Amino acid sequence: MNILNLDNLIVIAYLLVTLVVGIYKGRNIKTFKEYAIGDYKFSNSALVATITATWLSAGSAIGTHEKVYQFGIVWVVIFLFGVVGIFLFQLLAPRIYKFKGHLSVSEIIGTWYGPQARVIGGICVALHSIGMVAAQVGAIGYVCHEFFDLSPMIGILIGAGIVVIYSSFGGIKAVTYTDIIQFAFFMVAIPLIANIMLIKAGGYSGLLEKVPAEHLKIFPNYGSVSEYLFLFLFFAIPFFDSCLIQRVLMAKDKEQVVTSFKSTALVMILFYVLCGLIALSVRTINADLNPNNVLYYTINNYLPMGIKGLGIAGLLAVVMSTADSYLNTSSIAIIHDVVNPLRKSSLTSRQELLVTKFTAILIGSGAILVAISFKSILQIIIKAWIIWAPIMVVPLYATFLGIKSNSNIFKLSAIAGIATVVIWLIYDIEAKTGIDSMIPSLFANLIAFSSASLYYHKYAPKKLNKPIMPNQLPSYKEARVAKLRLQS
């Protein structure tokens, strides 16, 4: 690898600037609260940048190009339904903001469902976040191998090492300000690449003439209409990602929350449309590529010097901006929501801060091991969401919609979700049906939560009419006693 090559110099400059800014911006953090959510002084543009940078990941950037190249604009539409999910999240964001002062999503869960639920939630957040970090770390290794002919392990150590250093040292401030840099890189790179590839494809007219007709259909013959409608619906459902909830808790006020998420949605529309344009343009030029390598091939073979370096830096930015966010939330979850509540005496803010920084380093190291253990980045992401969805999504909806419940209902629904995942694994149902366990386990959690809540409300009407906090609601035994008293 020729280090003095212009493209390499651009990438090295990006990595160094990211590292320096991350350390500089996080240098004055004194309390755990500052480390977790900052000081409520982030601007609208900073929030938009960090929300967008966190939302986009290796799956978003590489996956969009892969799917559109292979199946056409239907996958642009599918990803745009993810933007619908951002708009829906924005509608619920003011309700989430009512929990201002909380430092994590698990702490919110603890307020609503009790201390045991907080610990369970903290474990879920940590495991899910570690999986997401591992997926991005694996992508960093693959990018470095593809463009610089480095071994994936060396690439992982370089890229992940930089992320771990600034994220563990500077907390959410380092993450946010490096997200701004990363946002700038990929939002400059993507339009430039799209413009170059469109010209090579012969402009819009040449693109429409050469691209297969099936690629321009909303419902192509590659799958059934019902399958695509399911994907539209699935992508539109907010899964209350822990990092996005953290961004809500960072905001100054409700108005900033709403404005930031609306602006993010608009940016995401532009991003997905441009990615689709790149993929279709490449399809007209070369129809024989491996879909998994479309973006890598495009950057390596079609971009002039300088723009190629910007494209590589932009791709690294997409991956690193997601990795640092999940690294931050996972370390917070482990110490603030699992270790501290289980201790007889809580850590001081200073102790909690120092231990969390050290934990972030350990998690980063663990994520490297996970990334090495899995060959597929997509496989890691799916496993990470299988940890999150069957336990956390339904209770979070209930929390933000103000539906009263208690710790027992939370635990019962969690058991139902986990049991479904275990059954799927034992009987290898995914291999037989082609359906992974995430959606069935999510529905199992929903059914258990809804059924238990209906039972609970039926047998404790008087108790539930009192204006008390949900985590103070009576137990099932008390509910049963209430029913007997009503019948006597």
C-alpha cells in the first residue's frame, strides 16, 4: 500500500481528525451524566448529524446498494418505509422526552416496571449493542481489506481501536462531535458518487433505457406482493433503538426533538434515493457483479483519484459512526443499569464514570472477538436484534403510550419472547420455513403482555384507578385478593 497516494492520505486524514476531535471534545467530562447524555447544549444540526450517523450503518450503506442492484427500486421503497418509521418515532418522541433526566432506556424501563426490569433491560441493551458494535467492527475490517489490501484483522484493530479510544474517553460528547464529521464525509461522498455513476450510465435517459424493466417495478416478479407489503410494514415499525432514545434524552426540549427527527427523515430520503441511483447506474454498466460487492467495486473501479479516497472515508464514516454510538450505550447499560442497581451501595458519579470508561474498552475488545467469530455481518446484526425485539419493544411501546403495567407482566412477556426464540433454535424452524425467530418472538411477547395486562386490569380495577406510579401497582396475589373482595 502506497501511503503517499492521495486517496490514502484522505482516509488517513479522516481517521486522524476523527480521533483528535473525539478526544478534544470529551476532555472536560467530569460526571457520569455528562458522559451519558451530555449537558443539553447540543444544537439542532448536531442532533440531526448524530441521529443520522447512528441510524445509518454498514447494513444501510452496503445493503441498499446490494438489494437495489439485485432487485431494483422496490428496495429503495422498502428502505424509505424505514424513513416512515423515523416519522412515527418523531410522533412518540415528545412522550419519550417526558423521561428527561433519565440517563438510559433501561432506567426508563426501571421507572415503569421496577428495578428487576431495569436490570433485565440493561442486559438486553448491552448484548444488543455489543452485537451491533461487532457488526460494524467486522465491516471496518472488510473495508480495510478490500481497499488497502490489509488483513481483516489488522483493519479491525486500526478502525475499532480509534473508535474505542475516543468513545471510551469522551462519552456522548466525543460520539456526537465525531458523528458530525462522519456525517459530513458520507453526505459529501454519496452525492458525488451518484453524479459520477449517473454520467457513466448515460444520464437519466440512458439509465432508464438500459436498466431491466423489472428493476423499475414497485412489485417485481422476484417475490410476491404480500412479501413486499410485509417488508414495507416491518421497516415502518419503530423498534425503539436504545441509541435513538438516548438522542431524545440529550435534547434541550420537545421542540428540538421533533425538529431534529423531521430533519433526519428528510436527509435519509435523500440518502436512500442517491444510493438507489448509484446501484441502478452500476447495474446498467456491469450486470455481472456479486451484489454484495457493488459499493466496493464502484469505489475501486469507477471513481477518480481523490473522489475514491473520499468515498472510502465516507464508507468508513458510516460504519464508525454507528459503532461508537452502540459502544457508548452498551458501557452505560452494563454499569448504570446492571452493576450499580445490584450493588448494596451505589457507585458515586465519579466512580461510575471511571468504571464505565474502562468497561467501554473491554466491550470494544469483546466486539472484536465476536466480529472474528462470525463470517457474515448480516448474521451478527440479525442476532443482535433477536436479543432486543422479543423483550424490549412491546414494553417500551406500553411505557411511552402510558399503558399501566407492572414488573410481573414485563417478566412474563420477556419469558414468552425468549421461549419462542429457544423453540425456533431447538427445532431449527428457520431452516424449514425461511423465517427467523425475531418476528414470531416479538408477537409472542405482544400476546403475553396484552393477555397478562387484560387479566391484571380485570382483577384489580379499584387498585388501578388510583393515581399511582406503574411500578407501584399491586402484584398478582394482591389482584386476586381484590377480585375476591369484590365478589364477597
